[in-house]
Amino acid sequence: MLKNLPPVILASKSPRRHELLRAMNIDFKVVLKDVDESYPENLSPTEIAVYISEKKAHAFDEAVQNEIVITADTIVAIDSQILGKPEDEKHAFEMLALLSGRKHEVITGVSLLRDGKLTSFFDLTEVYFRSLTPEQINYYIRHYQPFDKAGAYGIQEWIGAVAIERIEGSYTNVMGLPTHRLYKELKSF
């Protein structure tokens, strides 16, 4: 149990992150700030996730006192290529076709900010997709509209149930927030 936590701000509009924090029995309020999510070209996938998470946290530097701000950024990487959120159906199809039958990495960078103190970490999960037909990919895109998800899929949806053969690492990390690691960090923060 996390006892005596100061008020928590979750700087994310992700319904999955909201759900995961509620599952951890953490009371929080959502506060959003516009942040430029660009990053230097020379960063590795893990560095990118942490870099963007820290940019999101720094948007709160002057805005909060005696509260913990939680920010996160999740990316999907395959062959050192970063797959962000798809722009449209064609882009989503291209991403899922690239992931089909292959292993990729899901990386979430998380930052905790309180009274000027910033702590950041990342978690990495390997996800193995079975091969998908074009019909299956189109079905998923039409019925689940994965345009707000890195890599164009949500593990908790139909595609996770039928296309993911196995994962190595945290399931909640693939959803967008590595809760096991967040719990540990909040206890020591």
C-alpha cells in the first residue's frame, strides 16, 4: 500500500493510464499541458521515451507545489525505427503489417516531479506478434480505431487477444504505464 502520498497529478489523457492508476488505488487528478514531443535524432529508443517524459514533467516546474506529477511517454520500436501514433488508416495498416510475425519493443519512460525534484525511469517489454492477414489488420483498424496508440495497437483489445503470441516483461508497460516499477518508485520518492 502507498500511504501518505501527497496529491497526485497525472499529466496524461490516456484512458489506459487512468485505469491503471485507479487499479493501484491512487487518487489523482488529470492536468494536461501542451508539450512539444520532438527529440534529438541521436537518442536511442529508451532515451527518447525518458526524454519526452521529462519534457512533459518540466512543463509543471513552476505550476505545482506539494504535489507529485506523473508523466509518461510510450513508444514502440522495431529495427531501431520508432512507431508513434498513426496518422490515418493507411499509416496504421503499414505499422501493423510491419509488426506482423515479428518481435518489437514497447518502451515507457516515466517521470515523477515534486518540489523541483525529478526522478525518471523506463521499462521495456518485448512483444511477439503472430503473422496477421491484411483482412485481420483491416478488421482491427475499422473496429478499434487505434489512432491514439503508439504502434497502432492496444494490447488490451482484440488484437492482443488473437495476435500476440507472448510478451517478455510487463503487461501494464505495454498498456502505457509500468505499474510495478511506478509503485516501487513512488514508495521511495
